Amino acid sequence: MIDFLTNARDFLPLLLKGAVVTLQVTALSFILSSLLGLVLALMKLSAWRIVSIPARVFINVIRGLPVIVQLFYIYFVMPDVGLHLSAFWAGVIGLGVAYSAYQAEIFRSGIIAVPQGQREAAEALGMKPKMMMKRVILPQAFKISLPAYGNTLVMMLKDSSLVSTITVAEMTLQGQLIASSTFQNMAVYTLVALLYLAMSLPLFYLINYIEKHLSWRRSA
């Protein structure tokens, strides 16, 4: 136990530095995946086939490819066609695009789940489709989608470790470097696991709090 505490004191500064990068990658990727996912969901629901078909194809292709392959493609292949990105931004974009397909399905399911009566009531009030989507459908769709949406954030936090494969110095890569130089595998990866848990647990509580708060407002 004493040895573990000593190792923790020595290793934590570097691991915490990597944890900051992990949080940055997760936050930026989550924002990108949310925005792109919403656009894809609306495109897929469009009555215009010229809009819906490309969205369906994109979603199916992205969902069918491993995230790590998409990261490799963006970081190692795209420079061959003139698109050069740093490892950090390749990781953010790769993770964001990969998860946008899943976010699109979450949003689409939430939109579909909004009762038809809500749409009819909005139309009766004279709302135009754009206004109805903004003020009536999307807020309710968000409440319906919140559990899956929140779980996606936690999954992205954990999958951010994949960007270590393209040399992003996040927490997992820092742990690998420390372990390879000190051979203290148990101490290093125990600390990495504990840090991931420390970052994930607040997200669980936050999601549960928001769900309960929205449920309370609906019943009030």
C-alpha cells in the first residue's frame, strides 16, 4: 500500500496532465457529434429523398466502421490528399464524426417519439414548421432522448482513450509511457482506471439530476 501511494504521488502529475487532454477531447468531440448528429437526424427525417438518402448512407457507413479505423484514416490517410491535421484535432474530428451517427439516431428517435397531438396543437396555433420544430418538437425530443444522450457522453469519455493510437497525449497514452519506463503496470493502470472512474461518476449523477429535474417540471 505504501509503495502504491508513493507511485501515485510520482505518477499523478503526468496522469492529471493527460486527464486534462482527455476532457478537452471529450468535450469538443461531444459538441461536434451533437451538432452534426442533429443535422443528420433532421436530414434523415426530411421528406426530400435528395436530402434523406445521403444522410442514411452516411450514418450507415459511419456506424459500420470501427472508431479506430476512422481515426487512422483522418490522421494517416487524409494528408495524402492535402488535408493535414494535428493529432489532437484529428482525434476530436474523428471521434466527433464517429459518434455523430449514433447521436443522429438518438435525436431521430426522440423526434419521432413526440406525440402527434403536439404537432397538431402547434399547427392549430399557426406555427410554421421551423418554429414548431424549434419550440415544440426539439425541446420534447431532448427530454425523451436525454438518457441515451447522456450515456453517449460517458461512452465518449471512455472511448477518448482511442486517440492515444494517433499519438494524442491524453491520459491513456501518458499511462502507457509511464508504465513502459517504470514497469509499474499495476500502479499505473490502477491510477488510470480510478481517474476515469472519477471523471465518469460525476457525469452519471449530473445526468440523473437533469432527468429528475425535467421529470419534476413535467409533473408540476
